[in-house]
Amino acid sequence: MVSNRFAGHQGAVSSVAFSSDRELVSAEEEWSCSGHVQSWDVAEGTPFGQRRHTGEILSLAVSPRAAFLAAGGEDHTVTLWRLSK
């Protein structure tokens, strides 16, 4: 059973991270190693906060209080974004 679908990516989604309160989800697409990250409000299903890492993203994580989103990249860097709706 599917409870919700979050659309908006141009290619395959390779990483997904949920906040601990399950109020937001973030996903990264593999398309052209773009480093594009999109977040959604889970309850509303609405997108917010498009972000871009400098290269291909290998992992995503949301901080325990959903204040930050971190992306680890193939370029040996971690990018940290402040999350806000």
C-alpha cells in the first residue's frame, strides 16, 4: 500500500532521508550526477527547499530535530543546509 508519492525529480532517486518526526522527507536524484536535493512536507505533500550539492551525492541525513540536512558527496565534501519550510 502506497501512502504518498513525492514527484519532481527528472531522474532516478538514489538517496532518501526522513526527519525523526516524519514531517519531512528529502531525496536526491542521480540524474546526470546533478546533486539536486528536493524536500517535501510529508503531511501536505508539497515541495520546498530545492538545494544543490557540488557533485554527485552518496548519502543524505536529517538532524534529529530536523534543523539541518547533510549531503555527503563523491567530491569528498559534506554540505550542510538549514531546513525551513
